Amino acid sequence: MDLYDLVKNNRLAIIAKPNASKTAVLGYDKARAAVRIAIAAPPDDGKANAELLKFLKKELGKECELISGKTGRKKIVRFS
């Protein structure tokens, strides 16, 4: 799966699954129009969010920021 194809208007909808054994893309949820991503970090103190942003920067080679979903599983990330 190519994440570039799923970025719309420099934004990507994500469903996060924290506390995974490794950070990886799990697939695309058509019903929610979001990418499912397992995150190898706990949701405590923003650790999972930081790991997610680090992973996306590595995968896509672009700076990104969390614009929605800081405390929830459904997140919106904007790329610059």
C-alpha cells in the first residue's frame, strides 16, 4: 500500500492502534476512509503520537503535524 496515494489535500486520516509490537501500516479502512496504523508506543504522555509522526516522516519524507485527535484513536495529520 502506498501512503502517498491516500494523502488528500496534504492531510491523512488515521486510525491508531497503540501498544503494538512494531509500528506499521495495517491497511485501509474504507468505511472510515482512514489508514489503520499500529504504533509501537503506549498512548501515555503523547508517546504514541510522537511515534506516529516519526513513522510518517520516515515513510513519506515530509514534515507532518497532528491537527486532530490528540487523545483519540482517529487522527488527522497534515503534511507540509
